Amino acid sequence: METPAGRSARSAPEHILVLYEHGRAGAAAIDLARELAEGRNATLTVVGIAPQAPSGPCGNSAVDYNEAVADSVAHDLEQARERLGASAACAAFVLLVDGVDQTLEQLTRSGGFDLVLLPAHWRPFRKPGHPAAGALSGVRGAEIRIVEPASRQRPQPQPPRTAGAVD
């Protein structure tokens, strides 16, 4: 299930960006992106972000660690490609290295995306969200949606039953 986190653009997006992160919410975002892209013949861009650790002041180098993280995110993008199935043939896959490449917000602004799908992050006592949603909500013309995995969707409240009601 997706929940809006920004303003609505068009009813039928033409350019969809989906942030893929390993896990159920990331898989749900890819599934929704595939469904929307196939149903509306939209272009699809799948992005993975590789965070980078700084090197320590005492000569400790984070180069090997950062390379391993980037390789892991590249592997995640391959999983996203497999999950997209036939839709992957028309999709673009982008690995953004944090602090080296452009930011997700910059990519969203420059790419002319109508819809951005972000996997939900669960936070205690708050609605599911994503840390990037706030920054992306200022991108003109782009609808930002937080995508929750099906297993985490909240059940809809049922109307009260009257005494003696039979199903």
C-alpha cells in the first residue's frame, strides 16, 4: 500500500523514480513501480544509494569498506532488476555514491520525474516514512509516495456489528 507524502502531480505518471532498498518495503516499491510502468507505459528509473563512511583522523582508511558498501548496493540493484522481470529491459538503474555523485533530490529535480516511490521506514510511535521524503517534497511536479510492504499494512477498521447480526 502506498501513502502520499507530497503533492499529487498527474493521475498517470510518465517518468517514475523508485528508490530501492533491500527488504520488504523496497520489494513493495519495485512491485508497485513495475505495475505502474506496465499499466501506463511509463519510463522507470531505479536508484540505489551507497552511503560512505569517512576515513579516520589516525590514518584509518574507509576505502575498502566504502567499496564493499557500493558493491552491496549494486547487488541490490541487480535484485531489483530481477524482480522487475520484463519491465527491466526499459528501466534505467542508477547507483548514487553518497557524497560523490549527485543527491537523490538533485537527481529527482533534474530527471523530470512525475512520481517518486520511497520504501517505508518504520519508526516507533510514528507513521511510516522515509528520511528523504522531506527534501523531495519540495520538488515541483513530483508526487512523493511512501510504499509500505503488504505484510505491514494496517487493517481497515470494520463497522460495528449489531447484536444478533448473521454473516
